[in-house]
Amino acid sequence: MSTQTAGADLANNKSMSIIVTKGSLDWAYPPFILGTTAAAMGLNVTMFFTFYGLALLKKKLNLGVTPLGNPAMEMPMMGMHIGMPNIASAIPGVDSAATVMMKNLIKKKGVASIEELREMAIEADVNMIACQMTMDLFEYTKDDMIEGPVLGGAATYIETATKSDINLFI
């Protein structure tokens, strides 16, 4: 295949953009799974990390999960699914316990870690944009972040989104 044909094929690929706004363990999986899957299927993928989602690009991840605001959260325990009521988050230690349970479940089921999915995204040439305004707002520096993502703002994302076939807000 000629370089011109390869470039034309790349230009004709479908594309997807994802706004990543949440930085908890449970909310980190959907954008990375969808982004890496789409990239593996040949889509050009852009992920825009803003507000709390920006924390997913930090070198050191300390992700947790909370039942607060997630009434559908059920964990498989004792042969059944046990719901975690929102009020449980008010009890000291419940969020830590929920995080440990989720991490153990992820490991037991052989699900890739967020660090592994993030590396897969980099290897698949997913275009990751770290929101410059959020970097400034939360006083993050480039040294806090992994290598690979570029800095950009809302206009950078919108330029991509207007050309994308699929736009997701997670």
C-alpha cells in the first residue's frame, strides 16, 4: 500500500471523542475500555481529561470507589448481590472497604488495571488531552502527569468533537 493510500485510509477512519470527567476507580473503567476498544477496532480516538477526570493522568493513582451517589452499586458477596445504600457512605471506613472489595473483585476476575488500560491507550495511539484550565485550577504540573498526553483546552476538544463520528461524555 502506498503512503498516499495509507494516509487516505487513516483519514477515512471513523473517529470517537470522549470527555473524561470523573476520577474514581469505578468511573475510570468506562472511558478507558471504550477508548482502547475503539482504537483496536481502527477508530481514531481522542480522550479529553477535565476536572476530576484529569486525575486519571497522574503518575501516582490512588483510586477509590464510594457508594455515595450510586444507588445501583451492588457487590457480589456470599453468593448473592448485596446493594450498598447511600447512607452507608456516612459510616467511617465504608468507602475504604468498598474500594478494597472492588479492587479484589477486579483482580479475581482478571480485569486489567487502570494503569494497564492507560498504557494500552498510549500504545494504541489514543490522543489524550489534559485540560490546561483544570491543570491550572487544581495546581497540577506536567511533572505530576504521565508522559504522552498533550495540553489543550475546550477549543482543542471542540475542534476534535465537531469532526468525530461518536462523542461520549463520561
